[in-house]
Amino acid sequence: MNNSDTILQLARKTIETESKAIGNLANLLNEDFALTVNRILNSKGRVIITGIGKSAIIATKIVATLNSTGTPAVFMHAGDAIHGDLGTIQDDDVVICISKSGNTPEIKMLVPLIKRGKNILIAMTGNTDSFLAQQAHHVLNTFVEKEACPNNLAPTTSTSAQLVMGDALAICLLESKGFSSKDFAKYHPGGSLGKRLYLTVGDIVQTNMKPQVDIDTDIRKVIVEISEKMLGVAAVIHEKKLVGVVTDGDIRRMLNKYENINGLKAKDIMTLSPKTIETKKLAITALELMQENEISQLLAVEKGVYKGIVHLHNLINEGIL
């Protein structure tokens, strides 16, 4: 086994080799890239991405990225296409074929079949003199000088270049379409990422209990309300209006201040002008407000009317934090 220094040296060399190749992609961009973006934007169909071997794996990732950013895309394996899957391609689809060499037998067999259907064909290849590049309407040049593999055989640098070119294409399409965070949320409803983009304060508070007392509620009943509702706080309401809040901290300060709490009411210890947030606001906004004010709960309101409590624990449980 090699020692740590040798292993780290090899790792750094791999990263540097791939980084240099990716950086050079910017120099390879030309009008064909812009034309490709516009072809896709103006198409009434989908983007079909095909390839074989490691290029096919990269193709599936690019398809996933396009779909999640508002550009309908479908993966078609180049080997399967010539054995029945060619029907995946519809009349208005734009086809992107990924191949480092552009000269593999499967690609040479597939390309004429695609062109027979009169679809726009985009080549993503590192060989602009290849059969694929010569037959394509536009070429996305992903040339690399060498693979990170010491034998210059295993696809490493070349697949990294393909991946980055696909990302560049997806981002340009995203920006051109004006794809917003709301659009992104529509395609990513699951997990913490989706929740950050669509979960509102109102969604959370409706599942919580709603602790509240009147300004004249006896302090012992206030303590019971806070304890039973388990949110560490109770809103103070007077004539249907939110006028204050009593927190666990207010209770502790009261016990330190008064030896006898008989006769004390909510209004005697409540905090005026409590921090509130509208129910329509995103839960992530609630988190930011809590962090900014170093508090663990907010009173949710709707046009000034008290609706409930959003607690830091809610945000943790939802994966927002």
C-alpha cells in the first residue's frame, strides 16, 4: 500500500488535471453553443440525450438536471436505440448525442437513423473531426488533452468535461426561461430542499396547539396554559387583538422578582410588542428571523390576527434547519 503522501499526491494530480481541462472548456465555447440553446428554447418537443458507456451515465445526469430546471428531457441509451428504443424520439425533439470519440460503432449506426427523422442533432464530443461531429447540426466541443487515468484510458477527465458542459447548457436554458425559485420548488416538492422553497408558516402552525390567554388571566392559569400547550409561550389577547406574549423566560423572571405571585395576571409580566410573522411567509424566513433575534418561537399572524406559534423545533423536525 502506498503511503499517505503518495496517495494525496495522486489525488491532487487527478483534481488538477480535471480542473485544467474543465477550465479550458470556456475557451472551446463558440456560436454552436448559443445556437443549441436557442434550438432547444424554440423547440416544441423535448431534449433526447443519448450515449453509450460512461457517456450514457453522464447523459442520465444531464437529463435529470434539465428536468429539474424546467426543460423536459429523456434519456435514450444508444445501444438500445438501435434495437427498438428509437421510437423514443418524436418529431419535434432535439437530440443530443454524447461521445468522446464520436466514432463508436453504435454512434455510427444511430446517427443516420436520427437524421432520417429530420430531428435537430447536437453532438457533444471531444473530437470535432469525428463522424458524429461532421453529421451533427451543432457541436459542443468537450475536448480534453488527456484522461486523469495514468494509462489515459479510463474516462475521467472527459466525462467531467461532458458533465460541466451539460450543466452550462442547463443553466443557460434556466436563465433564458426566467426559471424562478417558485418554479424550482414545483419540481422539488420532497425533502428539506423542497420545504425551504414552499413550506409556509401557516402550514406549520395549523398542526401546533394554539396557546393564548387574556390580559386578566391569573398567572397560575397562564403557567398551566404554557405547560399544557408545550410551546414555551402563550399569546396575550385582549378584545381579539394580540397585545403581548408570556414566555418561559417571563415566568422565570417573575419568580425571581416576586415572593408572592398571588393576584398577578398576564398583563403584569407579559412582553409587549412580541415578534410576529405572517402565516404566508416561508418557514425559512421564520428561521432567519429567529436566528436574527436569538429566539426560539414566533407568533404567527394573519393581517394582525393571532393564528398560532411556530417553534424552532418545528423547523428542525421539518428539516429546514
